Amino acid sequence: MTSPQSAGHQNSRFQRAADATRPLRGLLLAIAALYTPLAAATDYPLTLTNCGRDIEFDAAPQSTVTIGQSATEMLYSLGLGNKVSATSVWFNPVLPEYRALNDQIERIADNDPSFEAVVNHKPDLVAVQYEWHVGPTGIVATRDQFHDLGINTYILPADCDTKDNSTGGDGTRVAAFSTDSVYKGIHELATIYDVENAGDELVADLKARESKAVARARDLDLPDDLSAVFWFSSADLEIDPYVAGRLGAPGYMMDKLGIRNVIESDEEWPTVGWESIAKADPDIIVVARMDRRRFPADDVEKKLEFLRTDPVASQMTAVKEGRIVQMDAHAMSATLRTIFGLEALSESLAEMTFNR
């Protein structure tokens, strides 16, 4: 049995041993700290080149108005919903996980907002999906109009990298769209708002989903000559539809899944006659589903009715075989939802049969 005296003697020896190792432990902790990742922090003032223009931030924006659903959902996905004062330009319902948040934020327009409506919210930053909304000839305003009022603008790189918007309409791709431009937008917004770790996590998640969707399609052993057309909308059901060119977001999906686009134009959304599409006879038709009602064919049910009843379109193999895929319109644009569209198309392919 240990006496109080011997216990005290043991404690003193243990204390001397602890004192002797304290400098070593301190050194080890210091070394470990060198290899422990710290939360990334933005060094302000920050200067970025965005769609050909230098923009500067002295601090993270506190109030943002978004023009474009993609910009809105990107900020929500980065945990920045509390920085969004108002939104505009919507094609589909917001992602389900952000419904409650989005309901609390003013929507100043379903489609194109006015310059005054945006400015009235006194934003520090206007985050933009399409350059044709805010750009050299923007239908909402030019970037100079906002900058003259001390309001910064940021256009998502997916709409200007590898793309020439000076050709009118939805622009022309000069090189194939890549999700790298989406990830670039995420990283840059995360840097602007000083939430770089959130940006890294979001990109890592999207890349994992992208890889999984591609792997799923490869496991299906699809026909080598599989083809498709993406139908976004039509100004009128009696005239040529807007279909996806070969270099945009739908072209990326088809390329990743080993599908040939029957439309060879480099325009983002060229109009092509149904006779030409029917002659190409795609194996799959992907139709856009959206809430927007600018044109009659925005309604997916009207698209489906047209395909079933039109004398030309109804004769296509994809229609006869029921190989029609509905996809959120927003996924057909160059956005983070493009990865979700890739997933949806990959899953739909698994349910199809091809008799070759």
C-alpha cells in the first residue's frame, strides 16, 4: 500500500519528467501547426478579371442582387443567402433545399428586371448569369451604368469563357463548354465573399457527382452511334425550334455520355427546322421543362403534344420508341445544374432499350 509520503515522492518524479518533456511537446505542436490547414481568407483589396473587365473589391459584398437563377443558386449553395437582397430571371423552381430561404427573398422579376428595380435595392454587387442581360449591350443595363453608381458587377464565367456574345441572340461558342468554367465561377464568388472553404467543398461535391454520372453511363454498354437532340423551346410551335448547338452545356452532356449531337451549329441555341431534325432521326429527344411562359413551347406538355401529333416530328424513332427525356431547362444552360442534368440523362439512359 502506498503511503501519502511515497505518493508525493512519485508525483514529484512524474512532474520532473513532465517538465523535461514540455519543450519537446511544444516543438511537436509547433511542427504540427505548420501542416494543419487553416481556413482560407481573402486578402482585400481583391482584383479579378471578369469577362474581360477588371473588378475590385475592398471587402466582401453585404448586399447582392442576382440577375439569373444560376447566380442565385450558386450563392445559396455557398451559404450566402443572407447576402442576397433580391433575385430575378427564373426558369425552374429553386432547388428544394433552398425553398424556405428563397421564399424570404424578394423576386423583382421572373424574367428581365428593369435597371431601376435592381438599383433601388442599393446592392454592393450585381451577380449576373447572362452577359446579354448586363454587358456591352445588356438589355437590363451595361456594366458601366452600374459601375458609374459604385455598384460592382460579376458575370458568371460560364457565359463568357469560350463564348462570343457579340454575335447576337444567345451567343456563339468558340470552344466547347466545360464544367471548369462553372467551378471557376464558384471559386471566384467564394473568394469575393471570403468563403473559400465553402467553394472548395461545393466544387468537390459537384465533381464527385459528375464522375459518378459518367461512370454509370459507361457501365451501360450503349450503342456506339447513339444520337440526340435537345429542344429548349420555340417562339411558335409552327416555326423552327430552338435546339442545342454542339458546344454548349447539352453538348458537354452528350460528349461525356458518348452521344452524338445531330445539331452541328456552334451557336448556343440555333433554330433548326423539324424536317432537318427528322432526317437526322435522333435516338433520343431531350425536352426542356420550365416554369417560364414567354413562348407557347415553354410548356413541356405542349412540346410533348407537338411531338406526338406533328406529321413530321411524330415519325422520328425517338418519338415512336418513347425515348423522350424531360430535363429542367436550367440544367441545359451552362450552370451548376448542368451536372444535375448529366445525372438525369445518365439515369434515363439506364431505363432505355436500343434495338440495333
